[in-house]
Amino acid sequence: MTGWEAERIDLKGMTLPELERFLSRWGKERYRARQLFRWIYQRFAGDFDGMTDLSKEFRGLLTGSCRISGPAAERVEVSVDGTEKYLFRLEDGEAVESVLIPDDGRRTLCISSQVGCALGCGFCATGAMGFRRDMTSAEIVHQACFAAKRLEGRGERLSNVVFMGMGEPLQNVPEVSRAIEILLSQYGFGLSGKRVTVSTAGIVPEMLRMAERYPVSFAVSVNAPRDELRSHLMPINRKYPLRDLVAAMKRVPLRSGRKVTAEYVLLSGVNDAPEDARALALLFRGSRIKVNLIPFNPHDGGRYAAPGRETADRFREILVGAGIQAITRERRGEDIRAACGQLRGSVHKYGNRTGGSGGVAAGGGAPHSRT
Ligand code: SAH
Ligand code: SF4
């Protein structure tokens, strides 16, 4: 990007009201913003040239002072199971990753919201990187533009977005909120709140505030049924302990099909004992909280291991026996290190099935259950 380009105003990442306000300075009507929104988020335009429903004069004005950013996907990896991982090089040289998971009819994109993460959970590759910076709303939604454009090329549509990539979305609320508005807008991605999930390590006040503002679903990384163990695994627990967290999870209104899921990374010999399952069941008793069990995914420097299948099955059966809905999440994209907790925004030596950044990926994706 040249210096001149950096000075132009980026229209990607503005919410619809922000874009309306911006264009009103030029005396443009509100519907102009809706037109631009459709071009950017439904037709994935990268410049103004092809916007044929805008006058030549307006296009010239836009080209002269605005831009539509789109960080390049420096690397696209395609797993044998159809999962795809994208590495985006951001304008300041930082890198983040997103993962696209095909699953029966669904096409779920797992997006990043920060470069690194400040919360330092001991089992997580992103946590091990430390915090580098917040992502902008433009960078956040661009991940969805890129994936949706790729999918469109093969006659598919992006159906779900989960904030489960790098970073803690509730530590970057202003930019994540803008991205959510664009994902939900009928002139943007037009996704329903059920299909947009914010995953959080449990920043309780922000979760409650976001639940008031947007009809999105939540996933909460619980990972331990007792404060002592949870504080050890996830230092944020010292600030927002389990009792407050679980109360908040129960309070998030469940109207209009909104879901709250508890994520539980199974760490062998650490949090996978039958009594842990029983304690967890007790915490969630009488609620509609569903539990997603995620066997630990290994990464460089990770000192944990996943339990064997029998232990994982036992854990799940105890929950189900106690009336708690629980599933074990299938590992996806293991060969390209695209699974939960493996993202760290650097090119590594493991991927070997690289596709072209603009190309159509091979492999349709075997149907696996992942909710
Ligand atoms: N910061 C948010 C979202 C990103 S982490 C959060 O913590 O929820 C997304 C999920 O990956 C979380 O549920 C987290 O517990 C899980 N995770 C992190 N490292 C993992 C690993 N090594 N194996 C399996 N899951 C992991
Ligand atoms: Fe951050 Fe989530 Fe990883 Fe914890 S699990 S370090 S909150 S990204």
C-alpha cells in the first residue's frame, strides 16, 4: 500500500449508519450507503470501478478519497477433510488466521478478533503469543468477505460465523460490535443472530452488555468446574469467577432461539476426571446450557495432552446422564493445524496442501458433526 492509499478513507468496516453519515457530508442520500454496502459485503468489491448503479461522477469522487481494504491471504491451506485455513497479512505486517469448516449444509467461518491475546490461557497457542494489537472492524469483516467470495465461486454460501479464532472478542468490543452489525445487516451479510457466535473466556459485564445489544449466540470457555483449577488454566477467572460467570450464562436471554454453549477443553489428567464431569453438571443443572467438549489440540509449546476416547466418552456420558446436553467436538483440519487453540498467525512447517489464494479449494468437505 502506498502512502496515498493509506490516506484514503477505508469504507470497509464502517457500519451502515456510519457510512450514511459519511456520505451525507457529500449530500448523498441514505440509500447510497445501502448500495455501497451491498457492493462491499454481497458482491465483495475491492474498488469502485464496477459499481455500475452509481454515477461516474460519484465513482470518481469515491476513488479519489476512499478505498475498500482487503488484506491479502498470504496462504490458503486445505485439509483432507475440506477444512480451509487462511493466513492474512495485515497492512502493518501482522498476521492472523481464519478457518472455514464445511459441515453438511453449513459453512462456518471461525474468525479472529485480535492479533494474539492478553488473557494467557495456558493451553492455547494464541495465548502463548501474548497480545499484539486489536484488529479493526475492517480486518475482522474482511475475513468473512474473503471466505464468502471463495464460497460463491463454487456456488456455496457462508452460513455461520464464530468468533473463535485468535483473540478475545470481548476485549475488543468497539471493533467487534461494528463487525457484528455488518454481519447481521440485511444489506451486509444478512446473517441471523443464531448464526453468529461470540466465544469468550468469560468477560462477564461485556457479555451481558453485548447480549442486550445484539441477538447473537454465545460460547463461553468454561474449561474447569472449580475456581482453583479454572484460575490456574485461565487467569481471567480471578476477575470473573465461576459463580458470576455461570449466573451470567443463565441470564443471557434465551428468547428467539439464542444459544449459550459452554466450551470445555479436555486436558488429560487435569480436568477430565468423572468428578469434574459431575461438578460441571451441578453447575449447569436446570439451565439450557449445552456443553461442547473439545479434546485438547496439541501445538508447539503446549504442555497438555488430550484424554483417550474412553475418558472423553465417560465424561460426556456423565453429563448426559445428569440431563445436560453434551457433544464431543470432532477434530477438524488437524493436518493443517486449523483446530481450536492452534491458531497463532504465523506460517509454520506443518501445512502441505496449499491452494492458490484466489482459487477454488479442492475437496468438498466430509460431513462431520460440529455444533
Ligand atoms: N478467546 C475466546 C475465543 C477464542 S478461543 C475464548 O477463549 O473463548 C476459542 C476456543 O478454543 C475456546 O473455547 C478455547 O477454550 C479453545 N481452545 C484454546 N486452545 C485450545 C487447544 N489447544 N485445544 C482445544 N481447544 C482450545
Ligand atoms: Fe485468549 Fe481464548 Fe486463547 Fe484464552 S483461549 S488465550 S482467551 S484466545
